[in-house]
Amino acid sequence: MNHSTGNFDTIRDLQGLIGESICREMGIYPLPEGLRISVVVPIYNEKATVAEIVRRIRAVPIPKEIILVDDGSTDGTRDVLAAMDCGEDVRIVLHERNHGKGAALKTGFSHVTGDIVVIQDADLEYDPSQYHRLIQPIVEGVADVVYGSRFLPVGPHRVLYYWHYVGNRLLTMLSNMLTDLNLTDMETCYKVFRREVVEAVAPTLKEKQFGIEPELTCKVARRKYRVYEVGISYFGRTYEEGKKIGLADACHAFWCIFRYWWGD
């Protein structure tokens, strides 16, 4: 699915065999010549997974840059990053101390140069192999922003934490009531933007931690960008495996929904 003539011919052959509409449903389509994505990866204490997530991102056959923002890790993540063979496609940015996911994203956004910007967590809960489907509405010109929803029925989902599910549903419902969107998963990591959206919104971002999710959603809605959702698979992890978000973050998210509905 990249720009090589062989892959382009393969896609055309598949479209002729099973039909263009079925190929589109499967996320199989030719990419525009020269398209490049920027993948922003906020990282905090992900020693066990950071090398693997970079490997998986690199394996996706889309031209890209990868921006790794280490947010003051103390578990040896920085040693892994220092030993990494970065090449021209990977850029590492270090925060001297931990500020939070929102601060790491804002730093990453300041470095993007691609046409489309993808947010990717470093914990392996979200699978980069889904990038083709996530960017498709933007590539086809119908969307400015795409959310990857864990609650639309596509692919495998690990069964975990009923009350997290309820909390996510309540936060999404409240956000929808105030933004007049009809999202199914406001809190998802997978948020994808045209670069122009990031350039417009990033300078206004204030949240340094997990409140960045409702803040981004409110600001996208206020600016009337075209928002789509795409179903994704989800490989959730337990707190023993390193999950970080908790009840305090959910309470703060409720406050952020009202705060950024009221104004920028």
C-alpha cells in the first residue's frame, strides 16, 4: 500500500478481482503520491514496550516520521531509546522531568512535518497495523479528524475492567452532549488529524496530563472540523502490566469537558 509501482499494481489487481468498494472497506487503497504521516508517541516508563512499538510503527508501509517524546522516564526507558538505531525516520525528544501525556503531545506536535498526524501510545494497547484504515477518511477527503473507536466492532478486544468501560461511556456521553458530536470513544488514544488541524489547535492546548483527550475533542468540535470514527482492535493491559490512567484522571476529565466546552 505504499507508493511503489509494484504495490500500486497489486492494489489495482485486487480492486479488479474483488471490487474497489470491498477493497476500500478493508482499508486497501492507493496512497497519494508524496503522502507522509507523522506519528507522535508520548512515552513515560515504557522500557518493556518502547522498542517493540517503534518496530511495529516502522513496519507499516506508509512513508512516515516517528517522533518519540520521553516524558521524564525513570525506569530505564531512556537507555533503550539511547541504544535505538534511529535513522532518519525517528526523532527523540526528551523532557527533563515528567509533565504528563498532554505536555508530551504538545511537544511532539511542535515537531511534526507530515501531511497527517497520528497519536500513538507506547504501551502496545493500540496496533499500528491499523493506520491505513485510520487515515483513510482523511486521504479520501471526507474528514479532517479521525478517532479510532474501541467500541465499534472491528478486530479483537481484550476483555478487562467493566467500570473503566462504564467510565469511558459516561465521559463520552457528557462530551457528546456539550460538543454535539456523536462519538463512541472520546478517550481513545487513536486520534488522527490533518496537519493543518494540529497547527491550528496545538498552540491553544493547556492540559498537561490525560485531560488532553477532552480538551482536543472540545476544540476540534468548536472549530467545526469534519470528524469521523473508525473501529479498531484493542489489546488492553492491566495495572500490573503498566496501565497508568486511574480514577483521579477520570474525575479531571469530567472537569475538562465543562472547562473547554465553556471556552478555549
